[in-house]
Amino acid sequence: MTEELSNPFDGTAVPAGTADTALAVPVTGHAEVDAVLASLSGLEEAEVATHVATFEQAHERLRGALDAPQT
């Protein structure tokens, strides 16, 4: 029996232990937010030591995008 994990973004089943367990990047419809989320894809391949800086940069970009006045 193969254990399956649930993709937290869309609820689809992701078989555990597969070679490709990368999660699908959600699309929010907000261009800047989508760009930030896309920039995090492949993070699992980066050195762990770079993760904090990457998440901090993504957080700042998200704050800027979400704090900006809506037009």
C-alpha cells in the first residue's frame, strides 16, 4: 500500500516517496502574489542555509503587494 499525502494547495493526492513530490504552485489571480509564490518553487533544491533569506524576501514582497492600494 502506498501512502498518499494531500497537496495543501488544491487537495489532490500526492503519492509519498515519489521522485517528484513538488507541490503545484497555486494561482491567486493577483499577479505579484503569483510571482512571489512561483519564485519559491524549487526551494527544496536550494541550500538550506539560504531558506531563511528567501522566505524573508518573499514575505517582504507579499507585504508590499498586499498592502498596496487596490486600483
